[in-house]
Amino acid sequence: MKTVELAPGIRFDYVEDTAVGVGVSGGADSALLLHYLTKYNTGPIHVFTLYSDYKLGTNAHHAMQVVAHLSQASGRRDVYHHVTY
């Protein structure tokens, strides 16, 4: 296991070269978590988003934008986004 100190008192623990999964809603907290995963984790990343008709699917739309942007910005080709309807 590896640890990265993001700020004083805030640590990010992860296992290198291991596939991980994360739920992304399109909000700031899940976007930040995905950012750190794309930056530090070297294994494949599986992103899961639940699409709902509530709010006309805006959360899922934002999540798709977040995942696309972070995948492109990081240059990662092993980020797989799974959207469940």
C-alpha cells in the first residue's frame, strides 16, 4: 500500500497496479477523488454512475463530463465509465 499526503493531515492510501472502482455523481467530492485516482493509481479505473430521471439526469450528464475531462487531462486510456440507467 502507498500513501500520498495531499495536505497536512490529509492522506490518500491506495494499492498500486490494482484495478479500482469509484462512483462518480458529477459533484466536486467524487470529481476530486477521481482526479487523485487518475494521478496516483497506476491500475485501471472503473467509474460507475447511476442515471436517474430525477433532475432529468443532470447529475449523470455532469458525471460524464467530469470523467471525460479527467481522462483526457490525465492522458489515461484505462478509465472505463459505466453508466447504469
